[in-house]
Amino acid sequence: MERLSYSIKNWLNKKTPLEAIIIEGSSVKNDKQKEVYIDLGCSEHAVAGIHFGIYVIKNVAGEEAMQQIGKLKVEAVEGENVSRCKVQSGGKEIKAAIDSGTELKVISMD
């Protein structure tokens, strides 16, 4: 059953990944972002444990290009449109992007 559930979750994520934006940085330690809040909550079926990639959005020759700078994991769904996430990688790059106002996109990975 667990393997089937994992397979279904992966298939659904590839077909319709969840997308969000970082709405606020939370805790910072040693110049690295440790937690952030995203605009995805229970109304979009977010659950604790979902992993997300964080991407910087660039415009290349009129087309949108994305570069992954880190990973997040939802720690707690805290409302209809808010979840608290732990930064799993790229804390320094994520903090720099938030501080500079760089457009970031958050896309589910699993």
C-alpha cells in the first residue's frame, strides 16, 4: 500500500505540481534562511512533509527560465493559504534572494 501511495503521489506531482511563492522569511541563522512561509495551505491540499524546489525566475530572450537555488519541506500547514517550511538546502542563496526582492517560484517535487 505504501509503495502504491508513493507511486500515485509521484505521478500526480509530475502531472500537476503545486506552485507557491515565498510570502515571508522566518528564522535566519548564520546568514542562512532556516524557515520561510509560503502561500499554500489546506485550501490547496498542502500537507506536512511535501518537498519543494525553490527557483529564481529569469527572463532569457523573452522566455521564462528557472534556476533551482534550494529545497524546502513543509513543516506545518498553518491556515487556508499559509504553510511554514524548513529550508533543507540553499539557505544562503534563498536569504540573499529574499533580501534583494528577487522573484522566486516554489514548485513541489514529490
